[in-house]
Amino acid sequence: MDIGRALSFVFDDEEWVKKVLIGGLLSLIPLVGGFIVYGYMLEIARRVYYNSTEPLPEWDDIGGYLARGFFYVVAVFVWFLPVMLLFGCVAVAIIASGSAFGDDAAAALTGIAAFGLISVGILIVMLWAVAFLPIITGRYAIEQRFGAMFQFGEILTEVRRAGAVPILLLLVTYFVAGFIGQLGVLACFIGVIFTSFYANAVVAHGAGQVYRQARGVDATPAESPVQQF
């Protein structure tokens, strides 16, 4: 994976300022804006996979971005729900067992244990995300079928095929993009709208690169598939 390319591709587009501004403003729309932005990021990942010469998509299919973004968010929620429920139940059980003793020292130890468990849970969720999200993202971006995000056997095969190095590099990209996304705070919090959009674009580009590796794509495929939801 080329981190430098993921960080710089936005600026290769002659209209990058306009497109980033539109994306940042759309993200302000409650709930719906987030779905639109996620749909747009899926299109970025798709273009990376197909080695498109146009770095950033036009904002000419907002309805399509909205629909695809919605289904993508639902699928990601379903993927992460079991992990979140598991650690939530364990944390509640630890807290409840500590409260049963009615002792300050026991309560303190319980709090520390719960905090440690939650920290481990966050780490596992993050690693889970880095391993599976680029594959889920790539599958839906390319095949544009909701069911493609739940073909577990094929997903595991593609995770193994992607290899550890690109996935670890994508983890670095997540952290770099997250840092850049917060730089907008320096501009009286207004700029964070646009830097966050840019950060999402960086991660989408990285996910597209990882999915090319997962599919073993060495050359540009002949054509992109017909869009399906």
C-alpha cells in the first residue's frame, strides 16, 4: 500500500477545492449527510480499484451515494454488533460482581478491571476494523450488492490474500488521517468539517488499495460492474 499516494491523490484533481467543500457541507446534514459521504467514499474506493484517471468523483449522483452509504453503514453495524455486545456484557458482569461486595476497595478494583477490559475491547475492535473493513468496503464498492458484505468465506480468503503488511499500513493511514482530520479545530472548529472529509477520502483510497491487493489486481480491469444495491 502507498500511504503517500493516499494522502496526496485528492490534490491531483483540478477541482479538489470545490469537491471537498461540497463534501464538507453535505456532511453537516443530520444523519443523511453521513450516508451521502460514505457513499461517496465507496465510489473513491471503487475508482482506486479500477485505476480511474479521475481522482475524485463528481457530486452528480447524490441519491446513489445516499442509498449505497445507508446500506454500507447498516452492514458495518451488523459486523461490529457481536463484538460490541460481547464486551458490553462482560463489562456489565464485572461491574455488577464488584458492586455485590459493597466494599470500596473491591469497587475500585472492579472499576480498574472494567476500564482495562474496555480498553482491550477498543483495541480488538480497531484491529477487527483494520482487518475486515477494507475488504467489506471493497466488496461492496466493486460488486455493489448488500449480500457481498456477508459472504464470510470469501471475505476471510481475501483478508488472508491481502496480507499483514498492507493492513498494517492501512492502520498507520487511519492514525495519520485521524490526526489530519482534527487539524481543522485550529480554524475555530469550522475547518474540521473539511479536514474530516479529506481524512475520510484518504482512508477510502487506502481501502481501495488494500482491496486491489486482496483481489490480486495487477492491471486495470476491463470494465466496472453495473450498479446494484
